[in-house]
Amino acid sequence: MNFTTSEVLTETQVALGEKAILKDSLAGEAMVNLSGGAFITAMALHLGASNFQIGLLASLPILTNIFQLLSIWLVQRYNNRRAVAVISSFLGRFPMLFAAFLPFMFSTELGLKLLLAILFVHYFFGSLAGASWNAWVKDLIPEKRLGSFFSNRTKLVTILSALMGLAMSFSIDYIKANYADYLTFSYYAIFVTGGLVGLLGVYWLAKAPEPTPIPVQENVFSQFKKPLGDKNFKNLLIFNAAWAFSLNMAVPFFTVFLMKTMGLPLSYVIGLTILAQISNIFTIKTLGKYTDRFSNKTIINICAPIYIACILAWMYAAVPDNKIYGIIILAVISIVSGTATGGINLALNNIGMKLAPRREAMAYMSSLNMVVAFFSAISPIIAGLLADTLSTQELVWNMQVKSAEGIRTLEIINLHGWGFLFAIGGLMAAASLKLLTKVKERGEIQRERVIHYMQIRLQKEIKKNSSSIYQRGVISPMQKAQTMFRMNENEVV
């Protein structure tokens, strides 16, 4: 395979490169849906995984990112990010095919351990590919189009994820209800299919061109020290580490909570995930435009408190005696958190690329990924161990209200089991937001001004829709007048 680079890329080459990377992203997302996320957690639960193993499973994708230092050395040695990304992706995805033999050759307990080993290899090489991929894409796509490209990529990937998740969850639930003896085999078969789709993505990724990188003469450790010496980027590292540690105390265990505590089938779990994804689809394009127009930091300041509130709301999902009310609460949480998560992930990715110097983007982004990976990896492992300790604990705070009809007891807090992790994670995430104030970003705009701008845009949409309805004769002129707002957009921008 030809891995030669180009000194200068034409617009046509850049456009073809964007399409190739987008195709690989879709294949990669399909692979994740078939061999990761809620599916792999459900598979682990079916195979009898302990809380510690589930925590370890959640930490593997991020724990292996600490090996990105090796990726920097490989790129420096061969000065070809494309080759490192493509070859590493192949080496990471190919071993997943061996999972097809596990249910036939080994016991369930040993098979689970070997599955964890396969996943370690998969994520290890995936981390090497990711580090070189970040630097490659930063040079390939013009900075002014980064926000739009990644928002469109996220939108398409989310649509695919929703469709695949829905089909897969109903398939698993159907097999579980009608062909329970084949459930283990079905899990492994889906897992292997993910590996095949991932290999197809490698083929597309190899077709993307690469601008010739400027050789870096410094050794790997000297490069890695630079981001730590950059005060502003170091502040971003600290915030990302604290934020990731906080979230991973809770988020990896949402699926376990739904399936073990609430007793929901996989189709319900995936259905809630799809609700979040649909919400993400309808808002990510707008959020991408806002990150380009305003700043990534501002979007984080708006979306992060919303997402934290969603995490804390999980504590109340199992409180209602009627399971339907609990599902309604979860549906609302999923819709709101889907929007917030899309904005946060997009902004965090963009701000890292934006603050990294072009010539040293790989070292900067790798240091960011490695630091975040370390704290993200140890968090679910600690949480998994805490879950066993807290499983027998309960914290109740009730309030009694006296009236003529008697005494009513209102339940304010009832923490038990996974609820402790949700509370700990949410409160720690709220505290970590204070660290974001130390990060400086070019073009940063106050959060209040952006919120005001968003309100104006919403009012414009209401006015536009109201005018359309009036023109069709649905409402009266007086009703139309009551819906109109006078506004001046120049006050905001």
C-alpha cells in the first residue's frame, strides 16, 4: 500500500480526504455499536462479569490511551501519520475476529477473560491510531471548517448508531426470549461482525491523503514536556482530567443500573440511548456553528451544568414505585443529556485542537489524551470497587409535612447502590467546572451573551413559524401580534 505524503493538497484532495475519513468514522461507529458501549456491558453481564470486571471493561478504551507516547515515537521515526494510523487500526481490529472461537473452545469464565485480552489489544492499537489520526486530521482539514466538519461527522455517526442500536437490541431481546440457548453464541457473532466492519473502515481510511508533516528532531520525552510547560494548555489538561474522572465515576454504570436495578431489557436501554442520540442529531449542527462563531469554552459552560443536572437526576429514576414513571424520567434525562453531551464532546475536542500548535499538534493532543485516559481509566475501576461496598448502604433524607389531614412524608433523597456513584460523580463534575475558568481561548465570549443570542434565534424561529401559520389563516392577526418580539441582533454580536 502506498503511504506517500503530499507537500501541498488541492481542494479536491482535501474534499476526498474528508469523505474517506467520514466513511471510516461511520465504519468505526458501526464497530463500536457491534462490539462496545451498552452491548458489550450487556454481554459481560450475561457472561457473569463482576462489578470490578465491568469497571475494568469500561476503563480499557481509555486506559490504553496512555500508550500514545509510543505513537509519537513511531510518527517521529517514520514521519508518516497516515501509515501509523492505518496499520495500527488494522492490528487493533483484526484480533476481534478470534472471538468467534471463544464460545466453542473455552468455558464461559475463561472466555470472558480472553475477551478482555482481545479488547485490550484492540484498544491498545486503537490508541496508537487515534494519536496519529488527530494530528493528521488537524493538518488535513482547514481550521475554519473543523467545527462544521466534526458536527456533521457527529450527526451522521449518531444517526447510524441509533439505527444499529435499535436493530441490535431488538434482535438480542428476541433471541433471549425465544432462543435462549443461542444467546451466548449470538453475542460473540455480533462482536465478530463488528471486527469485520472495522476492517472495512481501515480500507477507506487508507484512501485519505496526508500533507507532508514537518519533521520534529526532539526526542519523544522532550516533546511530551512541552504541553506541560504551556501554562494555558496545562490548565486545559487539568480541567479535562478532573472532568473525565468525575464523569467516569457514574456514566459507565448507567447500563448496569438499568439492567440490574430496574430490570429493563436491552431494547429499553438502547431505546433510551437512541433518544439521546436523536436529541444530539437535531442540535449538533447548530452547536457546531456556535463553536465556530463564538468559542468552545462558552459552549462547555452552557452544556456542562445541564449534563451534571442529568447525572444527578439518575438518582431519582428508580424512586417511583410505578416503573412507567421511572422510564418517563429516564426518557426526559436522555433527551436533555443528549443535547448537552453533543455540545460538550464537540467543544472539548475542538478546544484541544485549537490550543495545540500546528507543528506540535500530535504531542499536545497525545498528552491531552494520555492524561485524560489515566484519570478516566482509574475512575470506573475505583467506582466498581465502591459499588460492592455501597451496595448494602443507604442514605435517606425525608421531610414530614403536618396538615389537618395528618402527616405526610416527602422523600427528598434516597441513595442506595448505584445512586451513590451518580451523586459522587455529579458533584465532582460540578466542582471541576471551576478549573475551566483558568483556560484562555481566542475569541471567547461571555456565556450570558451567547445564551441571549440563542434566545433571540429561538424567538426568530417562533416569529417565523407564527407568520407562516397566520398566512395559512390558522390564527388571527391579534394572535400573530402577541407572538411577535422586537429584537436587535446587533446588541449581541
